[in-house]
Amino acid sequence: MSAIRRIAKGLWDVSRKGPVLEEAQRFLLLSIVIGIFAGLVVVCFHISIEFLNWNTIHYLGGLSDAWRVVWPALGGGAAYLLVYFVFPTARGTGVNYTKAGVYASDGYVPFSSVIGKFLSSTLSIGSGNPMGPEDPALQMGAGIASLLGRVFHLTRDHMRLIAPIGAAAGIGAAFNTPITAVLFVMEEVMSAWNAGVLGSIVLSAVSAVVVSRWFLGDDPLYSVPEFELTDYSQLFIYAAIGVVGGCLSALYTRYATQLRGRVLKQKQWVKFLLPVTAGLFIGVIGYEVPGILGAGYESIDSALHDRFTWQFLLVLGGLKILTSAICLSAGTPGGMFAPALFIGAMIGGGLGGLADLYWPMPTTSTGGYVLVGIGTFFAGLFRAPMTSVFMVFEISANYVIILPVMIANTISYQVSRWMQPDSLFHILGHQDGLDLPSVEEQREAPVLRVEDAMKKDGGRVVPATGATVDEALGKLDQDGSAAILIDSSYGRWVWVSRRDLERAVKSGQGAELIKHVLQTRSVIRTYPDLPLDQALRKLGVYPVLPVASRVNPNYMVGTVTLADIHRAYGIQAESEN
């Protein structure tokens, strides 16, 4: 570790002594480095999962049926013990603890969580447990970024942004989709749209995907057939798939978290046995239906090419719902990203195949419904509708699919919210003692702007010519403000305080013009569309601000004071009560 620090410090010093780079430019450069390292780690992660899967489920499982049943139990139990005794920071799916690093630890994500996630998720997923590698890869990327941020001695503000950058790199390399990675991190990890860090997130995700494709090839996770919308009446079928996906995701969230809540109340020795018991259950089901084992990429690919009947697709989706919920509640390491895609794909394909039997208008193949269904359960479970839409578009590279996907995913999202107000990760966070922000809170929080607080009358403004001290003070007495604006024409305003006006009256200058007896001070303008917090910063210097029109900055549409902002936020009304 000391050698890495010396090399990093040397490179950082060279960048400072060489061509001068601003802090933002160095941050962008570091984002690319984060993407490269995260991509390399995720490549090793994929290889280790495939290696273990081949040597357990395929090779040893082929020698004995008993091994095929036992391996998920052994892998799940070993992974749980590894997390509990050696790497406690690697608990959960990875998303919430990455968010905790952003909002509660100034961007600190321990590097031990990277090692723990790598080993435990490899054991769990590689031995056949029906979880996904994307969420663990997200936390691994965040941990790598946090380490590099500490090595390069980033400021606290940049350290708070470094974990999402690494998270995007991790999930981008794991899922081989940079746009999806960027949107998922902005919606789920940051829970807000931050333009200041967007460029860095994009760079890290793209560089990680480039590294992943360099070693693992350019082929996507799924071989997607050409999608065609043969008749617009099919949109009703896609809408129905969205309704079912939303209902199932809400029910899944409700009952999986309730089951997990009961597990958390059990004694510790019971918790040790639960991943093993869940693994045995998975092994028994996987013996008969091997398609539900692991992340399930191969099964989704087969469904996309119409290799399953619609009845079997519904069976696969139902079994994945059951098995992934059991593993989630039992604490089996792994993520929910891949299971959500699997469930949505199978349910969408099954319902679409069923509709083909009775729908009177022309329809597409079952694979088309599988493709559209991929994002429905995801949108309802994670409450990330934007990510779900662009994810399907990115893996299909087909503009025609945008409309069906938007209809199905938006309906699923709305139905899920109506049935279950809180998302899966939000409830899991509360169960783990975390209170983290969600993107839904950001969407629903009202954004107050200057126009919501400003006064539109001219009670705080007097003309530069002809305004006496007495007239200005009289206006202030009616309004109660601490200062008054003087219109100097041509979009220039100055201000005078109430105290100066009162002093002028006491000295017998009340009938005099303001410009003759008092020294005015300049003031900067604000605009109606700006957030109130920006006006609040300016009001720390100026007692009153002119609010100018965007289309004619020389024209004043109102004024705003600190008291106006208090009223907009309800502070004054609350104090009076």
C-alpha cells in the first residue's frame, strides 16, 4: 500500500509541476483511472464466478446429482460466514452501503468491502445462488474509487463525489452498458441529478466498459434479436405487462422485506443456518429447473430467441421471485439487479406468449415481449424508471422499442408506487439502521424559487429623482423592510437602509431628496426562476434584492427580502403558532 501511495503521489506531483491542470481537470483524469482499475477488478470478478460455476455446477454436478443440490448451500453458507466473521463491511447488496459512504462517511468506502464483496459474491453466485453480480460490482467500484481518492488526498467535497464515480465504473463493467450505469448511479446512488459530477461519472463508466470489453469481448450479455412493432394495438399488451410487473414488484418488495425483517430478529445461530437452508432449497429447485441458478443471463438469452414456451417462462419467473426473495432475506451475498431483469423478462415473455393465443391483431414473437419486459420489474422494484427505459434501449440498440418500453415501464413504476410507497432499497436501509435519501424524495420535494417568495408591488422601490427621505421612510413603515431600493434607471438599482433614513429625519433632512443627503450602495439583481437558496446567499450581503425579468433585465418584476423567504418556507407562520 505504501508503494502505491508513493507512485500516486509522484504522479500527482508531476501533474502539478508539469502542465498546469485545474482541480476539475485532475478530477476528470482521476475518473478515467478509477474506471480502468474498476474495470480490471470486475473482469477478474466475472472470470472467478464463471470459473467456480464451471467447476461446481457443471463439472462436479455432472459427476453426481447430490453435488448439484448441495453446491448452492455450501457456497451460500461459506459466503455468509466470510462476510460475518471477516468482512462485515461487505454486507447487503452493495447499493445502500455505497450510498452510506456518500452521505454519511464523506465518501469513505473501506477497501476491505471490495475484497469481501469479491470473495463472498464469487462463492455465492458461482455456486448457483440466484443473485446478480452488478450490485456487488457497484460497491467494489466505489471502494476502489474511495481508495484512490484517499491516496491522492482529495478534498472532502471531491471525496463525497468519488464513490458514485467508482460505482458507475463497477456496474458499467459488470453489465457492459455505460449509459445504464450512469443513469442508475444518478437515480439510485446519488438520488439526484448533479451536473457537476456527471462528466466524471460518464468518463469512469465508459473507461470501465472499454476495459471490460478489451478482456471479455464486445459481445453484449444478451444476443438481442431485431424488434418490430407489427401493430400499434400491441401497446395494450405492453401496458398489461407493465401493470403485472408493477403489481409483482410491489408484492415482492412487501413480502421479501417482511421475511427479511423476521430473519433479522432470529438468534445468530439460526442466521448461520439460513443461507445453507436457502441454498439447499435452491439446489433442489435448480436440479429440476437449472435455468434459475446464478444470474440467469443464459436463460434470458434463450427466452429472447423463443426457445421456451410461454408456460415455462412464467414458471421461470415465478421460481426466480421465490428463490431470490429467500436468498435476500437469508442474507446470501449477491445483488438484485440481475434477478429483477430475469423476472421481468420471463413474466413479460410469458404474458406476451399468452396474449398471442387470443389477441385478434398481429403480434410479434415472444422474444419481443421478453425484451420489453426486462425493464418492467426493474422499474417497479428499484423505482428507477429512467434507467429502466435506457437500459432496454442500450441492450437492443433499436429506436422502435422506445415507445413500448416507456409505456410498460412507466405503468409498472406508477402501479408499484401506488401499491407500495417505499422502494426495496429504502426499506432494506431502514432494516439495517440507515436513513438514506431516495430519488423519489427528490422528485416529490417542492423546489421553491424566487418567484414563490418575491413581492410584486413597488412598496420597496422609489425613483432616483423626486424621492424624499420622508417618502422613502413612509414606504418602509408600511412594508416593514429594513432597506429600500432606489431605481437609478437602465437596470441599475441601489439601496438605502432604514437606519440611515431615520438618522436623516432626526437631523432635520426629511424633506430633502435622498440623493442629496444620503450615500447609496449598489445591489445585484436576481431572477424569478432561481432557487431560493441562491437568493438567500445574496441576502447575507444585501438587505433587499431587485428581481429582474429574464427577457428584459432592466425591468424589475418584484423584490425579495429575508422575511419574504421566511414566509415562503413557513418559518414566520410556525413561530407565530
